[in-house]
Amino acid sequence: MAHPEPTEPSVVDHVRPRCAGGADATSNMAYEPLEESLLKDALERNLCRRLRAAERRGDGEAAQRALTRYWSNVLALSAVAEIRDRAERELAAGAPGAGP
């Protein structure tokens, strides 16, 4: 599946982190806005650290909690970005009540 070209500064990143079993393949790649990518990278580093620690301890439940927490945070990040983008579009269009 082809990904549309981004309209803002973006990077290509793994959708599912490699440390969590994500493939290093185009099917697991997507454009991410640069600002979101930096935040998501921090979430990924935390996830990978937690997964390594859980693996060392043989703690599958801790690994599952880490994955659940990661995806919850990624979804929240996406929701915040969507709200921000909508507000910016409304401001640009001069929507009533959208600004001072």
C-alpha cells in the first residue's frame, strides 16, 4: 500500500517498533510528522527498555503491560495531534470562535 506524501516536515518510521516484533519492511513504515515522531521515539525507547527488563526476568505480564501502556500513549498522542490539526485548520479558515 502506498503512503501519501506528507504535507508537513515528516520522517518515515516503523509503525510497530522493531523491539516489539515489528518488521523492518515497507508494510511497517509510515510517515510521521516530525514533532510527533520525536515524542513517539521517546515512547519507543521506554517500551524497548521495559521489554528488555521483562525478558531478563521472564515476566510476560510485565511485557504485556509495557505494550498496553505504549499503545495507549501512542493513541493519546495521535488524538492530541488530530485536535491540534483541527484547531489549526479552523484558525486558518477564520472559523467563528476560533481565535481572539
